[in-house]
Amino acid sequence: MPLPLAGRALRRNLRRCALALTAILLVLAPAHAAQPEDAGNSGGTGAETYRIGASDTLNIDVRGEPRLSGPYAVRPDGDITLPLAGDVAASGTTPEALADVLEKRLAAYIMDPMVTVTVTGATGTFASRIRIIGSGVPPRSLPYREGMTALDAVISALGGLPETAAGNSAYLLRRVEGAEDRDRMPLALDDLLARTGEVANPELQPGDVMVIPEGFFAGTWQFEPFVTARQTYTDNVDLDPKGQEEAALITEVGPGVTLQGNMARLRAALNGSVRYERQSLNDAGNDVNADVAGNATAEWLENTLFTDASASISQQVLDSAGATSASGTNDANQETVQAYRVSPYLVNRLGRFARLETRYSSALTLISGDGGDRRFDRGGDDGASDTLQHTVSLTASSGPTFDRWSWTLRGSASELNALDDNQDVATTTAQTDRTVDTSRRDVVLQNQFAISRSFALTGDIGYQKLDSDDQRDSFESIRWAAGFRYAPSPDTLLAANAGEQNDDFSFSVEARHDISPRTTVSLTYREEVATGQERLVASLPGDVENIEDLRPEDIRFSLRDEITRTETLTGRFQTRFGRNDLSLTGSYETESEDAIEGESTEERIRFSATYGRALTRDVALNLSGSYANVQFSDVDPGTGATDVEDDVYDATIGLDYTGFERLSLGLQYSFSRRDSTRASDEFTENAVTFSGSYRF
């Protein structure tokens, strides 16, 4: 036989051996089984008809050329890259056909090249793969193998059904020869997983598509009831001046619950307790106190219609000039305050250009009594009314089309109305002849332009209008600001803006730096023009992760009907070393009675420190202390206009024991003292509290 013919015969024999080896590998490795060219014949396993698929792994051997031989991965676009041969289309061809193409490409560089292609990791062509899609699962694609069932695909691709998937609403889409549309076959995957062998488990065919939707109520609920009990002895239950102190034994007991829901279309969290309170050793009556915080978000139409809701019931000091106790049990000068907010909204997307959100928000605040006795008469509306607030807003924000420039355009209109005992709109307060209704109109365009990955310029331009019966609180003005945002790393942030807002010069600062993973320093400054009720609603839990603290964020100043301008500068240092936690906070806060060109009526400088240490595995030590200097200007304590200055000291030391499986115990001593330029307002309190909580 002539030498060229002998070489070709040898190549054919070697290729047959390689193809036979490929078939053996595919049989021995069913997880990577190859798909026959005849997709309609699921029983066909002839290796000679196998078509290479994207993501297959090939072993290419070029005789006598070790630098060209070795493993090659088929790229997602279906090509492979071989030295000298360049990019070669592999997907959809047989191994023998690919070998012929490579030989022709290499013949220009190598004398009589002989190439062998072996499929070592087969995934099949795109057309033959099994796809799993749907809103209830992350999309998956896996190679078909003979005998694969729906249960095999779910376990292989997903490891089981996600908790938010509606498995019994799943269905299979299968293409039928000669038909334009796919057949739809129902699948009861939940039942199949729960009762394997009792529920139909259909075999899959190449190209099948399994669709698994979300279930609205599918997911997990965590429900944990508990009961709390506290016993406190205080030597000054009403925080009265020296010589008027009255001791009391305060007993509190009641049930509570922690609820967490994580479902496909609903996320909710609730944390709260209701306690019966009885005081002994004095003439005080019984009472019921509650601390509740909750938040929920529901998605009624997928990616379109949503509803947010938040609620809070807590004991609040309505008068920031009033006496307060460091003891968590002594609720002297506190009233029960309820705040609720519900907000349905629609989301629309204008392609990649913008995202639109149309939102309506309704907020209700309910305050026990009218805020109780106030220490001073500050003028204006010192009372605290129940209020109802309505807000309508339209927000457009930039989409992925915009690269360096991001923008948000927001317009809103809100009304705040005081309510009487019959929940009708009130025309006057109990203390003045002026209404407490206010309305706001705001339009603002916020811009951010990235100069680099870490530095961006920011700027706002807009219009503001606030209407109130008190002209010193009403304004109509242009709103603008310019600033920057600098974030060189996830550990550092510096943002600042300055301009005109609320008809006055305004600026804001936010700075944070993580010195180490356990040590952080931060600084913030903000200004605000609002009533106490508006601040209370703004501090409601914003998401389900933010309800651990049963009380809303500190409202900082008195909760009353008056519109005031507040400014707050806060610096904080937090660190953790070993078993120790330390937090240091300093703040400077002011409140102006009149929103427009008003003088400061309350000025507060406060320093606080908290320290915690795990003494043993089951015992923890907690220490806290604070000092505040508070100055009140032009107030009337009943003897005419005057200025008052207070120095307030608080300290606590406590031990927590968690050695029992369900029972936790605590012991705390607290000290409170106020020194004042008005001697009749001074007080000192010592309190000891023993508490316990049992979780069922």
C-alpha cells in the first residue's frame, strides 16, 4: 500500500478508537452523558452522532506536537482557540468533523498533521439542554441525560425547591414535532418531593423547559412567644425635688412575641410586648404599657405593585425639658405614643432609561392625652395632638443607560392635619386659637456625576413651599445645593453638601471611616424643619431588619404641634477588642421655635459612653453613662420669661445571665440626677431592677 494511503488508513483507525473511547467514557460517566444527534430518539447512544456543545471539554491530540495537544474548553460562543489554527467553530459538529477541520488548518504549518478529538466532558448542545426558569428559582441549564426525570433535574440543578417556590404550580414546556407552540404539562413538585413514588415523576426529553413560579405565601415563618417580668425599686418614682421624693416598687409582667416572615411576595417582622404595671408603696394606680415595632413589604403584582407598612407603639418623653429616668422601668413623664404608616406604590420602568415610582403614604400618630403637663410654656403650640398625614409623590430615577451621571427627580405634596377626639379635622388646638394644619410642596432634581470610581460631584435644584397659619413657619423658596461624595474604599466615606433649603442657608455632612473591621468613627450633621409628629413618623422602622429596638429613633426634642427648625451634629467612635465593646458618642443639638429666622430656644451638648464585656460564657457586664448640658432660652416656667440651664447625669451598671436554654436574667442599678438653675426642678433617683425573660 502506498505510504499516503497507509497514513490515511491509520488515521481512520485511530479516530475510530478515539470515538469508541469517547462512547465508553460517556457510558461510565452518566452525569455528563452526551446527547445523540437524533434528539427525538432518546434511546440512541451512538457516539458517532454526538454533537459537541458549548462548555464541553475536549482533549485534542496532534501527533508529534505536544505543544499543540492538550485539553481545550469550548467557549460559550461555541468556538475553541488552537495555536496556529486560530478560532474554530466546535459547537454543533462531531468530534471527527472537528478533527478534519483542524487538520486542514494545521496543514499549512505541519507536514501531514494527524488530529484526534475526544470529548472528555460532555454537556450537549444548547438545543438539547434542560432549562429551569421561573420567578421562584434562579435560572439553571443542565445537560440532558437518558432517563432523567423532573425530580432528578430539580435536585441536580437546585438541590431541592427554594422555600419561596410554588412547586405544585410548576409546569413543563415540551416542543412537539410539527407544532409551533410547546405543550404544557403540569408538575406537582411539592408533592413529588414530599411523597416520592406516589406522585407522577415524568421523564424529561432533550430541550424541555421546566417553569417554577413563586408562591405568594410560600416561604418561612418564625414565631417565638415570650413572657417578661421586671421588678424595680426606686427611691423617687415621680422624679420630684429633694424633700418630696416618694419610693415605689414597680412590678411589670406580660407576654410578647417575635415574628419573622420571609416569603416570595411578603416580608414581615414584628417585635413587641404588652405589660401590666402595678406600683406598690405609694398611691399610684395600675397601668398597661406596650412596646411594639413592626414592618412589612408586600408585592401584589410582580415588579409592579407594592405596599410598605410600619408601626410603632412605645413610651415616649413628650417634653424634652421634663425629667427622665435612667431606669427602663420608671416611666415618669412618659406617655404612650402610637405611629402607623402605610404606603402603596407602583413601579414602572422605561426600558433602560429610567425607573418610575408613584407612591401614596398615609401616616397616623396617636398620643395619650395632650402630652401631659409641660415644664415650661414655650409659646406656640406646646400641646401634642393626634395627627393624620397624607403624602403623594412621583419619583423618576436614572436607569442603566446612564453611566457616570445618575439623577433622581422627585415631586411630592403632603398635608398634616390635627384630629380631635372624634378623629375629625380640628380647626384649633386646646391651647391656642391657631390651627396646626400644614401643607408642603416639594420638587427637586438630585444629580451625581462620577469623576472617578471614588469621587463624584453632587448637586440639587428644586422648589419648596410650606404653608402654616404661623407666618414665621411659612415660606416659598428655591432649593439648591452643591457638594461631593468621596469613597476611596468601602471603609471610608465623606459626603458634604451646602446650599439653600427651607428658606435658609443649609449644609449637611456625613463622614465614616472603618479604622479596622472592629473600629469605626463617624460624623454627621443634618438640619430639619418639621413638627414632632413628622419626625416621629420619619423614624419608623424602614425595613424588616430594623425592628430590634422597640422604640423609634430618639425624636431628640419635644413631641408637639409646633413646626421647629432643628440642627444635629453627632460624632461616634465604636470599637470591639477581645470580649469588649466600647462606644463613645458626642452630640450638639439645637431647636429654634420659629422655622424662619428664629432664635435657638433649646441647645443641648451631650456625651455618652457604653461598655460591654463578656465575663464568662453566660455572664455579661454592661456599663453606660452620659452627661448633658441643656440651655432653654426665653421660656416661661410660670414666673415670667427667663432662661434655664440644666446639667443632667445618667449612669447604669448591669449583669446579664444567659446560662439557661430559654430563660435570661438581668440585674441593673441606675442613677439619674438633674442640677438646674431652678432649684425646684432638681432631682436625684436611685433604682434597682431585676428582670427575666422566658422564650417558649
